[in-house]
Amino acid sequence: MTQDRTIIFVCEHGAAKSIVAATYFNSLADEWNLSMRAIARGTIPEQQLSAQAIEGLRQDGLTPAETSPQKLTSTEIASAERVVSFCELPEEYQTKIILEQWNGIPPVSEDYEKARDIIVAKIEVLMKELV
């Protein structure tokens, strides 16, 4: 049995954009029957997940795998298939990976639906590249 390839979504606090992205990625990977899994991480994790992100995902019928924000580690970076960041990564991570930066996404706390729609559209493009 092959191990799932890991995609890491990173946002500063690991509480909103990365959570929405990882949750949608995993849902779509299941639908497309792909052996890939996404995790959400933060560079400076908050104490709790964003209430707006959790509520938006629940309304969409989804539940994130993470129950609290998690700090990005060098070990995870080293084993990742791809890293997608919504923020500037600390320099120590930038030299170890090929990084895809997703800019221009509004804060989930301000407009969950708009942020979600942009993230999902980008995920669909990413998944086609990874297949």
C-alpha cells in the first residue's frame, strides 16, 4: 500500500485560510480518488481555529481534520509533496522547498464565501497539476 502524498497549506496563524484549504483539498481528493492528503499549518499558530472558518466549513458540510492550529515543522516540509503558503514563510523554510504562494485571498473573517471560492478554484488547478 502506498503512502499518501502530503500537501501542506500554511498561513500565518494556522487557523483560517490553511484550514479551509486543507479541508477542501482532502474532500476533493476523496471525490477524485487521489492518494493525497493535506494538512494545515501556521508559522505563528493561534490558540484556536477561526470561528468563521469552522462555521463556514460546517455550513458547507465539512469538518477540518485539525482541532487546533499546528506549527509548521522542518520535518513536515522535508517530506511534503508541495507547500502552498498564504503568507511569507520564515527564511529557514524557504531554502528547503519549492514554495507556491497564493496571494490576494481576503481574510476568512471578513468574507468566508469569497475566500473559500478563491481557495477552491486554486485547489482544483493544483490538483490537476498533481495528478
